[in-house]
Amino acid sequence: MRYGIYSDIHGNLEALEAVLEVFLHERVDKYICGGDVVGYGANPKECLEKVLELDSMLVAGNHDYAIAGKLKIDYFNQHARQAVMWTREQLSKKYKDFLASVDMVQKLDNKLTLVHSTLSFPELFDYIQTGYDAHLSLEILDTPICFYGHSHVPVAFFEGHAVTFSMDDEIDVNPDSKVLVNVGSVGQPRDGNPLASCCVYDDELGKVWIHRVEYDIDTAVEKIMHAGLPEILAKRLYYGK
């Protein structure tokens, strides 16, 4: 089976549409979304509707919960707080109630696990950025692979005597071991590459492919500026930071 995994859309409709074209070309059988569908970008409603239309397996991100009123925004920076408040005004109660109802962790049979941040403390929305961070989640993982997001940087961490990592765009999945795969961000990459990020997983071949996708950044930027959102949320799209 082929899975299209995407995360951290952040209301960027142009990037999402480009990623979905890749999934269509790759003939994926099921869509999996790692959360933060909304926040930062100018099309939260449209992005959420597309995720729902695809019947995506979904977990909640910190921005999803914050916009739904389920997470305090005290620790968000000023620009993120502004985006949360603006996005709340764009979504009806129906959508906010839905976001509040989404689980933080999902598992598909014994094939894969999905979380936005960490498996060790998903409710804290911490980051997996070091080998030790990865170790804490790998200890808990009981499927061969876990997909996650949150940091907006694609990377894979592998179980072993010492946790190793790879930033290659092709990842081997060993059914006798465990791996964490950060799929990067659709709508706001932060690894210095402005191209949207997503991945395809073929569980029969035991392969994950990270895809970087061109999209209409100019239009996404114009929409953010027109909405009156902080300028930095628009301009950073050009630099992938």
C-alpha cells in the first residue's frame, strides 16, 4: 500500500494543492496528515476542507489545538499569537470543535504510527531534534515506523545501539527495527529550502521518499499580506526559514 504523508500545512493552500498533485501522480492509496493544518497562512478553512475531503488519517498539532481553544497560547511568539487570533475568526464553531476533537496520536493497524510532536509526551508538543529526543519516542514506538512533523525539517532517526539519523530523500524501513520520519512542512518549510515538503511510503517495498515541491509562493505571500497577518509570516516563505 502507498501512503501520502503530509504535515504542517499552516493554511497555505497553494503549497497544499501542489503536494496533492504529487500524491495523485504517485498514486497513493491513503492520505495521512500530521497536524497543524491551520495557523500562519491565509486559507485555514480551505486547507481544512481539503484534508477532510481526502478522508485523511489526522492528528492534532499545537496550532490546531490553540485555534480550537484547547491549548494556551502564552508560549507562542507574538506573530504566532496574532495568527492564532486571526485564524479563530476565520473558522466556524463547527471547524473549531472538530479540531478540538482530534487525537494527538494515531496508529494504523500494526503498520505505522502518527504523531505531531513526540510519542513520549505528545501533549507537551516538544520537538524531536536530537538523538536523545528520538530515543525517548523510539522506546515507546510499537510499529516499524512513526511519522511526525512540528519542527518543519525533514529528517529520519533510526533505532540502534546508538540512535542515528539521515536527511536523505530515500529512507529504508526495516520491519525488524524502528524509524521516526519527520515529513517536513507543506506550508512553511524551515530547513532553508522554500519548496513544500511531503513524503510517500510504500509498506510493501519498505521505502519512504521525501518529495520537495514547487508551488506559487508569490500568491501565498500576497494572501497573507492582504489578510493583515504579520509580514514575517509571508516573507519567510521565500527563504524556507
